[in-house]
Amino acid sequence: MIEHCGQPYVLAPEPPERPERLLFLGDDKGGVPLEVLGIELLDGTLRVIHSMEMRPKYNRPYREAKPWRV
């Protein structure tokens, strides 16, 4: 899903001393919309810290990101 989501969103750190988070919105193989949060590690890899069926608060950015999905 992360490879095909299109444009990830950068979320401000909460609290400020933590790393910024990357939000990926897209569909699983069955077409279920998902939200996935990750942080970029120092070596450039991504660590997923949250994944679940997408909540309604992300409906608008999910629709906005649709043109960039692969």
C-alpha cells in the first residue's frame, strides 16, 4: 500500500522533540481504505508505527491524493 499510495503527507511531530510522521492513505488489495503512519529512520528506512482501516477524518486528504496513486 505504501508503494502505491501516491503522495504521503508530512505530519508535525507531537511532542515537538519526536520525529515528523509520514501519513500514507491508500487501499489494500481488497479495496479497503487504510491509514498508515511511519517515521523515517536515520538510515533512510521507514518504520511503520500505526496501521488501520482509514478513519473519516482522512476522507478529504484521501480523495485529494487519489490522482497521485499508482
